[in-house]
Amino acid sequence: MKSKLNNKSRKAQFFSSDLVIAIIIFIILMTTIIWLWEYTHERIFSSEKTAQIDISARIAISSLIETQGNPKNWSLFPANEFTEANVHSIGLGKTQYLDGNNQWSLDSQKISRLASYTDTNSSYSTTKKILGLSNPDYEFYLAFNKWNGSSFAYYSSSGISASANSTGIISIERYALIDGEKAIITLMMWKK
């Protein structure tokens, strides 16, 4: 009888240790699955935000380089008339002729005027809205670098520079002509 009791107690102990090991493995697996779920969700969410910023930046830089703006003479407006009601879109392109000349050629007066319009907070906010960057969490910086014969050198800029805390920074470069010279136009956008 003693041997039967010993067998039963060994089986019970064996069964208990198996159950504990199974529970531990189950907890580890569930913890890993939950962590992977959260990690994947965060990555997808971050990618979607970056894609939204990227799309907005691409549309804005295309509008700047490929159009003259609406109205075409927006750069002649005094600062107090540079409003969403008066300027529907900002374009830096020169007047295009019927034969297609001046395509991708930017008006240096418009570039200078854009830089002066973004000097103050209110003008910067207006410029953002006109460019279609109305999300208050997004900021932008536009840099113009012109070919000086041996390299690209700073020509002008608009907007504000990114801070060390900025996230989701997108940088898009496009090429154009300024005063007949090659230029790189860089638009940086990010979330505050």
C-alpha cells in the first residue's frame, strides 16, 4: 500500500510541476504577443503620420515650383494684404510663354517676398495655410541653394528651422532655375 501512495504523490507532484511550467510558458507567450502587437501598432501609426507629412510636403513644393500662384502677382501685395482671402496659392514660377520657355524657372522677386512674408509669426501662419499646411502641429522650412559655378550655395530661406525635439522630419528636394542658374529647393516639414 505504501508503494501505491508513493506513486500517487509522485504523479500529483509531476502533474503540478507540468502545470506550473505550462502556465509560465503561456504567460511568456502572451506577454510577447501583446508587446509585438503594441510595437507593430506604434510603427504603423508612426508610418501613417510620416506619410501624411510627406504628402503635404510634396503637394506644397510642387505648387511652389510648378505654378505662378493665384493671383500671379501675389508677391506685389503689401504685407498687410498677404492674407488667405487675397492669395489663394503661392507659386514661385515665372510667367510662362506659349512656347514653354521659363518652365521650372523661379522668380527671384517672389522668393525674396516669400522670405519676407515668413519673418513674423502671423505671416508665417498665413503662409502655412496658403501652402496647404494648415495642420497646426506641422512646421516648415524652405531653403533655396543656387549653383555658384562650383557648388550649391545658400540663396534664401523661408519658415523656421527644426528643433532638436522635432519628430517625423521629411525633407524633399526639387531642382529648378533661379536667374538662369541651377538651384536646389529643399522643403523640410516636421511635427512640433
